[in-house]
Amino acid sequence: MGLQRHNIDPMEIDKFKPLASRWWDPNGELKALHDINPLRVRYIAERTDLTGKRVLDVGCGGGILSEALAARGAEVTGIDMGEAALWAARNHMQRSGLAIDYRRSTAEALSASAAAGFDVVVCFELLEHVPAPASVFDACARLAKPGGDLFFATLNRNLKSYLFAVIGAEYILGLVPRGTHAHRRFIKPSEMAAWGQTGGLRLEDLTGLHFNPLTKKYTLGGNLHVNYLAHFHKTG
């Protein structure tokens, strides 16, 4: 329980409580998550086989990514510390007919009992919401089997990301609710790469995620100035 208390921010969890009943509304406050989900799933599927694999979704929220991975044949476990988000995930799972093991846990706590227990570990949009992101990253590394793959998605920390991801996305375009992000918690790719090297992971790929306000479409590729995805491989 000490680890769970240590590396969660109750204010961050509280931000998403009011959204639980609307988590699966593709046109609601979390529309951006629905819009980018196919891109993210394809990014993962192009780099590792999901069929029959044990996959852990760290910070699963209401289960948008978890369900998409399960639909591709993965055996998915989703963990989150938000009770409201987990309610949304379990409620939608009953309607979708998919089987996902949702648990209220931190990555650190799970790593104490399930080290090297997963073929694939995915941690999207969580690192920038916890007090100690390196701790979550290290726990993810412990949870992956030797030879397994890990995927992360977060935001770079620089002036451009503040202008685009905070001012632009939250206050001008309304892509995500205001107050979703704290720029000081964004993570530079170089910082993540260093964590990976320390944790025995090999960096396979870094890819930018971009939004075009004219076409209202998201694409992968190009620079890492704002949103980016990372793929690591656990050696051994």
C-alpha cells in the first residue's frame, strides 16, 4: 500500500471522476482519446504480435485502449487507481462482450507480485499525471518478460508543447478538458531514453503524434516536439 500512496496524485484522479459516465462517448470530452486510439493500436500491432499475448495496460482509464487490444486477440489486464474510470471500463466491457481483467492497482504494486508476467506492457497518457514518472517506468520494465515489448505515450517538455498541448489543445481548440495537463510534468524523450537504458531496455522507436486543426485529423510520424510514442524492447 505504501507504493500506491506514494506515487499517485489524488487531484489528478479527481479530474476524471466527472467523465466516468461519458468516457465512451466518441463525441464527448474524451473525443481525442477515441480519435487517436486506432493510430495507437496500429502502432503497437505493427511492432509486436498481440494474438494470445499477455498484455498489461497501465493507467487504463475507462478501457478504450484495453478493449481495442483485446479485440485483436490479446489477453488484457488493465490497471488504474481511479475507481470511477474502472467503473466505466467494467460497465462497457459487459456490453462489448470482451474479457478484460481490470484491477485497481499501481504499476509499482503489481510489479511486486507479477514481475516478468507480461509479453507486452503499454502505458499511455499516465507518466505525465503521476508525481514520480520514472518509478512507473521502472515498474513497467519489471513487469515485462525478457524479450517483451513496452510502449509509452506522453508529451515532450518545451515551449512548443506548452503552447500546443496546453494553451492550444485545452483553451483554444478544446480538444481535451481544461486543466488536463501540467506542463512541468511533461517528459523529454531523452529522459525516457535514459530510464530505458537504466532499466535494461533497448529503445526501438520514437514517433510523433500530430493534430491538424484544419482537417481535424491525427497522424503519426515526424518530429517529437509535442506528443510522442516510444517503443522499447526488454533485452534478455
